[in-house]
Amino acid sequence: MPARLRIFLSKVLALFTTGRLEREFDDEIGEHVALLTKEFERRGMAPDEARHAAKRQFGGVTQLKEIRRENRSIPQLEILGRDFRHSLSTICKNPAFSITIVLTLGLAIGANSAIFSLADQMLLKLLPVKEPRQLYLLNYQGNFIGGSCRPCKNTFSYPAYTELRDSAEDVFTDIAARYQETVDLGVNGSAQKANAELVSGNYFSVLSVNTAIGRTLTPEDDKLKSAEPYAVLSYRYWQQRFGGNPAVLNRVIDVNGHPMTVVGVTARGFAGFDEISPADLFVPMAMKPIVTPTWDDMERRNSTWLRMFARLRPGISVKTAQAALAAPYKQVLREDLARVNRDERFSEEYLKDRIVLASASKGFNNLEDTFGKPIYVLWSMVGVLFLIACLNVANLLIARTSARQKEMAVRLALGSSRASLIRLLLTESIALAALGGIAGLVLSRWISGLLITLLPVENAGTIFSTAPDIPVLCFTGALTILTALLFGFAPALSGTRPDIAPALKSESASLSLGTGQILLRRLLVFAQVALSVLLLIGAGLFARSLYNLMSVNSGVNETNLLTFSVAPSRHRYSRQQAGQFSLELQRRLSLLPGVISVSAAEVPVLSGQNEMNTVHVEGYHRRSGEEMQPSFNAVLPGFFTTMGIPLIAGRNFSERDTEGSNAIIVNEEFVRRWVPQGSPVGVHLGFGGQGAMPYQIVGVVKNSKQHDLREQIEPRTYIDVLEYPGPLPDLTFYVRTVRNPLGERQAVQRTVAQIDSSIPVSDLKTLDMQIDETHTVDRLFAWLSIAFAASATLLASIGLYGLTAFAVTRRRVELGIRLALGAERGRILQLIMREILLLSFAGIGVGLLLSFLLARLVQSQLYGVKGTDSVVMALASLTILLVCCAAGYVPARRAMRIDPVATLRYE
């Protein structure tokens, strides 16, 4: 332990023991006896008589020492218990004061505990499996072979998985793979959307996951394609859908219209690798045709969709494992190039790809990627609010010690040591902090629930818990102790040095705080103002960022647009039947009263989703290192009209664009990058790095955003749904209406049921609602930062008001004399407001300096605004200045109304 820390701790412990400050106390008593003696001599007493009177005033030095000896004989636990009982009595005697402090601390502690609870569940919690730190994800660095990817980051083809799995037994116990897909899961004829995790047969053995009931999937269940229709439910889904009924074992459920037998339920707490999208059921990889009926890709080497993970053998390092994977992965790359035709230059670059291992102890860490920095930023903001709350409470307690100076003087006169008084005041602070901690736990549960409802995560209420667990309780306890120390020490140290003789004489002027305490209160208010400016600037930045984001032109007309999803291909619809269903649904919806137009798309617009395909374009030669992977979407005719995306060249899709027409529409950015000369209409292109170019551009549309409002405009391609290769994909329909689209929800559901009642309608909402969900984090930042800044500003104004009111009371005689001598009342107002302005400007200046550090922290979360935006800084400064002036004006105006005659007569 460092020497300085040992010295500090020894001093802290000394405050809770009697006798350590005995000598200091004796000296102080002697000084006060001498002062009282001089005072009595001034009043005309003889020296001996004055000295005896002074000793009688203090009860006699001998009696004081006896009392101290008696106090030393009392056990320490009994003394602490007595102090605690006295603290509770003091708290109960001042209910308004105590409630104010408890609520202030409760808000600060509750907000911090709520953020910690989310951070613990999102960023810190390990997978509930055996030795999770031995699990590693297989990622890659380098080029994509070209083709399709779901998603396009760190995914591998199924052939690559099988080849790597069979070649790294020396460093891994095994390598497993998984892929998640949405399915329609039916029970007793009622189908609901569920998340199905396609897993390799060794998935559960690699993880060492146990079951609550039944068994897990084994390699034997994953040998033959479509042979073993078995499924394992997650514990959460078992409780939610089946009520935890053990009779679910060996029960047949319907997955995308196919029967599957439930053979087990995973252990409590385990729901797969993806925290954002926990699995509802686990299905063998061999059952992929049932789970993904619209695409197979089990043999395609240029279709990457699997995430792989492995468990390191004991004693094997990460570097050793990566080195062991280098040779087999190089062979995988060669096999890819042998099956997928690429030019020599690309092949050389592709063979430089390499495997990189990343910790899988927390799963895929998607929550950390999505919410990691936002949560840390919010945590920093509530940390600042916590400091402001502690400063405000310290200020209140210092003011309160001024009213207790006579009590402190009497206690000292009766033999109490300064250390015992400090201990008493700290005990009161700890009691108040404990009550604040209890209030914080209650508030944290409510705040956590509010934050969870705002998260853009489906079923977030069932994924994340608001109940405080052991880590949250420990954090709250530690925060409570820290709170007591932060706001308790300064008042305890400054309030136990009263001038005993004047205090005992009950002279009003002597009951005010000393100069040092006044400076301390000013320093506390100054710090509150500075931190409040910091939070106000943060609130302004996030509010302006949200405004810029919501004002951006997405290229889509979001007004009066209803959206929903259906998946006919999951219900044993053939390609032709699914196409007929989609066209019939489009026709019937367009006939509904109040409907203007109807269309559909494979990839939902502005939903945070995207799909990409590698292309090669007629007449264009790819540059070295250039990635030609535009976004891809399959749409029904009328899509661009329904979405309000203008056509600028060529034509739209029409009924003549049936299977085999190979018509494709691109956006302006596609043309700008890859069709720089001549008319783009008629240019041919193909999917994949090279090869045939069967598709012909028949139209060009204006640029629009697909993923979200933040994305930069990217090249985009569209094909007709009926030309989609393989089974038709799930579709998201868009219905444009003349009035509020939510009024058409029941009509839409009835129309789908009239065609096929077994196909569920999901995600029925307006496009505006979809956009809000996609950008929930931005809204969360804006509203929470505004709430935190408002709370901080309120606390700062309370502190400044209390400081000014106390200064007016303390200087009442001075102000009365000034008025009696002819000072104008406006001059009194000017005198007090000048101090307020000086304090405010100093706090604002420091707050502006701190804001440059804030800018670095939040810049990546902002849109269309710099972290050092001068307008935001100016408005934040002006706001806090006006609040400070308003807080100080009320007591300053009261000072103007002082009656000098009454004041001087009283004194």
C-alpha cells in the first residue's frame, strides 16, 4: 500500500477513535478560558474573580477531564450506537431538510445504479457456460470472396467451417458454428415469430451447456440433411411460451409448417451467443432447409453466413492457436478460388486473408458494439450528476452546521473531543447516505425499467432484468459509502471548530460561518455551476444532433406509410405459390378504401438491416483493392411510387418483369461510381466478382437511405421479387394511405387472413415508428442528457440560492448600517448580484474548458454537429447564467427590503 494512502487512512480512522485529538482539545479549552477571562475583566471583574468565572462557565477543567475519562471507559461499539441513535433522532427532527437530502442522493445513486445494472448485463456479464474465458471467436482479416453474406462481417461459408473444424484438433477441443434466423413457431395452431438458432452438432458440447430438462443436441442429430427434426428450447422461451411445463418434452411443435420434436430445454440463463437477439430454440444445422426455406447455400463457397467459435485446449495460447489455423485456412482460401472464378490480382490479395481470434467469453459482444460507448457516455453524465448532488448536499450540511455551532460549543465545553464531534457528524452523514442508498435502489429499478423500454431491442423487458442482483447491490453499497465521505467530510471538519466563548454567549453575529467555511461553500457552488454547464452543453449537443438526424432527407416519403411483414415461403409455399400470394395480397390491399398504393421489399427500409452482393459491371474495370458490393433489395412493382422515390431515367418494374427478364434498377450513386459515361439504361451487370452479366439496367432512381438515417449514400441495386433466385424471400409490405395509417391495421390483418389465416402478420407499424425504433439510441441520448442537465441546473440553482440567502443573513447588520448611512437600495442589489455574477462567470469559464474534453468523448455519437459547437456552448452558458441570476435575485431583493432601524435595534 502506498505511504500516502496509509497516512490518509490512518487519519480517517483516527476520526472515529477518542483521545487522538486530546492534546489539541486541551489547548483549545485553555485558549477559550483565557478569552472568557479577558472578557470578564473588561466588564470590570477582578483578575482572580474573572478567571474563576471563566472556569465556572466551562464547568471546570477538572470536571472536563473526568468527563473525558468516563467517555474513554465506554466501549466503542456503544459509543457508535449512541451516535447512530442520536443521528436518527436529529434526522427525524428536521424532516424537510432530511427528505431533501435523501431525495437528492436517491436520484443520484439511483441513476448511477441503473446505468451500472445495464452495463453489467450488456457489457460485463460472461456467458453462463463452463470456463467462458476459454472460448474464442474465429474472425478474419482481408478480402471477401464476393457473392452473398449474412451478415458481411466475420462470417464463413459452411464448407470453410467443416474444413477448419477437421484440421485444428491439436489446439482446440473443437470448433462449432451457428446461424440465427426468424421462424414462425406454431403451438396448437397458433403461430408466433421466434428466433431459431441453427447450430452444429458439437455446439452444446463445445460450450458445455447443461439442460434444465431433457437433453441437448448431439453430433448424431446433425449428420443427415432433414433427417432428425429435433429442437431444444431456451429456458426463457420455455417459461414464456409454455409456462415452464415439463410436459413440453417430446412434444411436437410446428416450425415454418414442419413438425419438430422438443428433446430438451437449456439451463436457466443461456439463450445463445447473441445478447441482442437471444435464441428461442436450437435446431441442428441439418434442419436448415426447414429454418431457411428461401435459401440453402450449404455448398456455396462464396456465401458467408456462419459464425464460428472454438474452445482452446488448456495450456494453448492465442498466438499458438492462430498460427495453427494459418495453414488450413490458406487451403480453404485456395479451395474458394478453385470453385469461384476470380482474376489473378484478386486471387493474390485474397490469399493474404488470415484468421484472428477474439474472446467469446461474452458471446458476440453485439451489445458492446452497439451500446458500449453510449452507455459509457451516459455513465459519465450520471457520474457528473452524482458529483453535483454530493456538492449540493455538502453545501446544505455546511449551512446547517452554522445553526449548530452553539450545540458544538456546548459539547466541547462538556468535554467532548473534536474527534468525537467529527465522528458524530459523519455518522449523521452515513445515516443520510444509507437512506439515500435505499431510495436509490427503489429509483434504480424504476429508472432501469424506463431505460429498458427505450432500448431498440425486441423483447428487451424479458432479456434484461430490473431486479438488483449481487453486483448491483455491492455497487450501490460502495456508492453509498463514497457518497457519505464526499458530502460528509467537509461539513464535519469545518463545523467542529466553533468559537466557544461567543457561541455560548449566543451572540447572533457569532453564529454565522467563518471566512474559511464561506469560501468552501463558494467553492462548492462554483463546482456545481461548472459541472452544470458541462451537462447543459452535452444536452444541447445531443438535442441538436437528434434534430439534425430527424431532419435529414432520407429520400423516402415517410408520411402515412404502414408497414408489416409476412413470410409465405415458411409455410410450404412453392416459389410460384409465394409469388401469387404476394401479388394477390398487393392487389387486395390496394382496393381498400383510403389506400393509395401498395408494394413490398425483401429488406425493410430504414430498419437497421442491409444486404449486399458483389457485382461486376459492363465496361468497368475494378481498381486494385476496390470493393464493388452495392446494397441489394428485391421489390414488388410499384415500390418506388409507394415509397416516394423518384425515377430519373428509364422505367419502373412492371408486370412484364417476370422470372427470366433479368431487369434491374440502380440508384444515382451506382451510376456515378461504375457507369461514368453514357446512358446507364441498357448496361449489363452480373453478381459475383466476374463471369456472365445477365442483368440489364432498365431504370435509375434517386438516391435514398436503406439502413438508417445516419448512413452515407451507397450504391444500390433492385430486382423484381419474382426474379429472386431460389424460393421467394420474406417480404415487408408498405401501404400508403390518405389518412392515419394506424387506422388501417385491422383491415390489413383481415385481408391477410382472408388469403391464408395460417400466415401471421408481424411488425405492424408505421414507417415513422420504425425510424424512431432504429434511432432509439439517439433519442435516448437527447432526452436523458436533457433530464440530467435540468436536474443538475436545478441543484446548482438551489446551492446558489442557499449561499446567497445565507450571505444576506450573515451580512444583515452590515447591510443595515449601509442603508442607515444613506446607501441606495439599488446599490445593495448591485453589491450582492456582483458576487453572484463573479461566481457564475468563473463556473461557466471552467465548464467551457471541461466541454472540450466532453467533445472528444461524444463526437462519434453526434450527427451533423461538432462537439465544440459555439452556438450550443453560448446557449448553455446563457442558460446557466440566467438561472444563477434568478436564484440569487430572490434573496438579493430581500436584502433591499431590510429595515435598518429594526436591524440595529435587534443587534
